Amino acid sequence: MDHRIQSHQLHQLPKPKMAPKRQATSTTSFKDMFQSQIKDKVELKISKHAEKRLNDRGIVIDQNKWSQISSKVQEAKTKGVHDSLVVLRDAALVVSAKNNTVITALDRKEAKDQVFTNINGTILID
């Protein structure tokens, strides 16, 4: 018996399936899409401690300002900031960029004589 492969013993392999065609690309850049996804999903949380401090001290921050703070905290996070001091006109907030959480809040008069520790970034918002 001859163990060599004969031409009539060869089988043709099935053709590989073609990958589906890609849809037309949009004009939106990756950066813009990424930023919009971050803005949609990232919202600052306020710890119970910070909420109590805001209420006790009568600190009111409107929704537009919260959006601005959240955006700046995300920007700081991309630059390697883990915990930041956010200084506003009437208040100062200690924010964990790592956890997207406001840790505590002080009014500006109270904050002027304080020493803030374990902060590796500061955000000034007027």
C-alpha cells in the first residue's frame, strides 16, 4: 500500500467567511466621543458628611456650578490627581477624583485658616 498522498485524496478547505463591511465612519473624533461618554456617566457624589456640612453652613451650589466642578474634577483625574481641593467663590470642597465623591465642604471664611492635607491637586473656580 502506498502512503503517499494522491491528488484525488486532497480536499479543498472551506473559504474563510468575510468580515462584515464596516459602516461609514462619522466625523466625530474619538476624543469628542470619549468626552461625551464621560460627561454622560460621571457625576459627582456627595458623601453624607459633605452633605451635612453643606446644609449646616448654608452653602448652596447651583446645577451649572456642579457640572463645572464635575468637569474640572474629571480633567484633573486625567492628569493624575487623586484628591483635590476645589476652591469656589463662597466655598471650598475636598473632592476624591478617584471616587468622584465630595468628601467635605467648608465656607470660604472657615477655609482661609485651614491646612489641607493629602491633596495632590487644586481646582480654582470663580
